[in-house]
Amino acid sequence: MNKKIIFAILVFLCVGVGLAPAEGFDRGIVLNTFIPKGQWVVGNSISYSEYSNDNYQFVIVENIDGIGYNFKISPMVCYIVKDNLGVGGRFAYERSLTKLNSASIKLGDDLNFDMNNVYSLSHSYSGMAIMRNYISIGNSSRFGLFNELQLNLGGSESKMVNGTGEALTGTFERAFNFKIGIAPGLMAFINDYTAIEVNVGVLGFNYSHVTQTTDQVYTGKRSQNMANFKVNIFSLGLGIAFYL
């Protein structure tokens, strides 16, 4: 009997809630027009770094002698289909080179490793479809936030050579990448048409497939799935965009 009474009360409460007039719930969010419909957005992000080591020591790695560089360029075009919402595309190309003449890894008095004549060259390319949402910070028309949804397809090629003479060995790799992610960021207009943008990396899903050939004889394959749902504040991307 008690169970029947409790069940009847629960049914009555559910029916009462369902028949009660719905009241609006307002969180006090005001959506201002930060980027108006009909604008074109074109931009580019370029990064370049170069290093040279001469008998350098880093933690357990000693006698580092080598040079290298990394270069990346990523142009972007986007059209604002409605207020604060844009769709478009982005292309990216990256190239890196490392020449390591010598280095020693010392883990103890009797455990040492030497690396000599290591050469590594890689380049990657990708194309992506993007969708951007913009949010103004308060009533400001100069500072705002954006969130970029990315669908990325790309590939890369790399080769690594080690040793000299008869001890020379080399490995060639070709990779395919598929990514779905989001890149949140902050932007600031320096005038009516130019904005500086900073994003904090990509959150999402990444799939890669690598085929490898060593000394033109041995072959291997590797596939990897990775999900990343944390923001890396040490992986900042800086770019410039023009709103026309």
C-alpha cells in the first residue's frame, strides 16, 4: 500500500510539472554582432625557427653539434554567411630539417650512447574545411573570442639517414592524417579591417597511418588513433587576418 501511495504521488507531481506553465529561463547572455554577415576574411600564419649547436650540453645529452630549422605557413579564407558565423578553408605546409653531427647520451659511468651523422628532412601538407563562431567580449567591438571547427586531411613525407660509408642506413616514411578538432582563440582588432589572432591548439580526434621503408628492403606500417581534450597553453599559434 505504501508503495502504491508513493507511486501515485510521483505520478501526480510529474503530471503537475508537465501541465505547469513554462517560464522563460534567462542567463543574461547578450549576443552582439561582432562580425557582420557578408564579410570576407583572409589571413595567414607563418612561423620560422632555426637553431645551431656547437658542443652544447642539455641535461644528459652532451657534445651536441648540429643545425636545423622549422618553417610553417598556413593561409586561410573564410566567408561570413550570417552574423558571427563563417565558413571557409585553410591550407598548411610545414618543412623541417635536422643535421646532427654528433651527440652523446650519458646515463651513467658505464652506460653511454653516441649518435653521429644523423640527417632528417620532412615536409607535410594539409587542407581543411573550417567553420568559425565569433563572440564579442562584453559590448566591445575590438576584442572577441572565436572557436574554429576544423576538418583536416593531409599527408607528409620524411627521410632519415644515419651513418657514413658502408654503415650508412636510411629510412623513408609516408604518412596520411585525418583530424577533426576545434581551435579556440582570442582576437583583437588593431583597426577596422585588421585583427591579430591567438589560438591555444587543437582539441579533438586524430587518425594517422604511416608506411615505412628502411634501406629499400625492409617495410613496416603503423596506425594511430588519438583523442585530445585538453588545452595546451604552451602551444600558442599567432596569426593575422583581414576582414574585408
